Amino acid sequence: MLAQSTSVRLLFTSLVSSLGRETATRELKWMKQALIVSGSPATLPAMMQRRLRGEPLQYILGTTPFGPLDLLTRPPTLIPRPETEDWTLRLADMLTPTSARPLSVLDLCTGSGCIPLLLCHLWPPGSTRAYGVDISQDAIRLAVDNAARCNIPSFGPLSLTQSSQNVFVPLLGDIRDPNLFKRVLLPFDVITANPPYIPKREYDKLPVSVKNYEDPVALLGDLPGEEPRDGLTFYRLIAQILRQKGILRDGAIVALEVGQAQANAVEAILKSVGLRNTQVWKDPWDVERVVLAHA
């Protein structure tokens, strides 16, 4: 115990040098709390060493807050960001589904499932059926685990089961697959996405804590094996989905998170497939972060 105490003091000194005293103190407190709550066999020095190597704190703690939810986090699935939390809460406030008039939601590139699960949590019971699509098996497994953690039942894609609760429907698939939407119940009232949008030139400049731990497939905005472009490839793919007959209900809402300086281009992409009444939402840091459009 004395040796561990000495180790913690030495590692804390290194954390202070790396992060600053205030941040290091806060993170050490969270690590101690995570050990108590999780009952994990991990030791505090081991957690601190992982942090010093650059691993994201959320992976070390195993959870992250997202609105009122406390979601599981596991590498390599993308860690939910505060800017995504902000616009999801705003979207939830904007709409008022009921069990009598429920909404069907499609979240593309769902990752941890944070967006559809938060909507399911905030909207009245029986008002929401939310699909979460991802190409990554790791992401879909995590999204299903998060649904269970949030007490949101998961159903199969074509299940017609009526539920007095909101439900989450995980769907492993590639948004480029023309048969993907034969496996779901159409149409959708809301389509959301936080797709990969970082251009290669910007990705190369990201900190080690992102590049070495989070899945590049969830970050890079151009497809593997293709010439690096502008990071907008996935918005063009999504636009092709939106233009398909029967995907969107009349009056449906589309909300897409975007990277810095991408809002105007994404707005133009959505308008090119017939969407209207577009808006751009800024995040709390005054960055244009979401493009909203109506069918």
C-alpha cells in the first residue's frame, strides 16, 4: 500500500506537468470514483499511467456523461462530444412526439448510440422508435450495451412489436449498401448523423489522444483508398439516401453535425436533393456545428 501511495504521488506530479494542476486534480478524483463505482480490478497507478501515455480519460473511466445519460465508452468507438450533446438536446426540445403520434428516427453512423438513445430517454414513453446504423461491429455492440444501460429495449430491424416504451433498433450495415433500407420500417420522421467529416490534412494534425485511440473510420471524412478530398464524402452519400423515394416522411427533419467551415457546403448538398428551410446551428463555442433541413 505504501508503494502504491508513493507511485500515485509520483504519477500525479507527472500529470500536473502534462495537464496542469487543476485538470490533473479533477481527473485523479474521477479515476478514484470510477474505481469505487466499477469495482474494477484496475489500480489507480495503472489508470494514471494510461492517461500519461495519452489515452483519452473517457476510455480509462469507461463512461462519459451525455445529457442526463451516463454512457459506456470503449475503444475504438468514437467518444461522444459535448458539441453533439448540445445539439441533440436542442433537437429534443424542438419536437414533441407522443405515443399517439410517435416518431421514427434514423441515426446514421451511430457509434455509441448517443444521439438516438438520448432522444429515446428524453421523449415520452412509446413515442419513439430509433434506428442506429453503423458499419462497425464494435460500435453496434457498444450501442446495444448502452441501450441496456439506459433501460431502453432493443428490437430487431423489422419487428412490428408494439411497445409502451421507446425502443432502439441497432443495425450493422454500410450506408453505401443499396439494400440497407430493405431491413427497416419506412419512412422516417427524423434523420440524424454525426458522420466522419475530418479532412485528411486536418486528421494528421490531431492530438495523439485522438489519432492513436479512436477509430479513424469514424473520423476521416473521405473513404479509405480514395484520394483525400474535402471531408464531405459522407454528406454526399447521405444526400443520396435522402433522395430515395419513401425514406423521408413529408415534413421530416434532417440534422447533420458538421466540421468547422463545412456548414455552407453541407447546406448546399442538402438543398441539391430537394430539402428546404435549411438552418445552421452554432455550438456553445460559436462554431457552426449542425445543418438542419426539412423534407
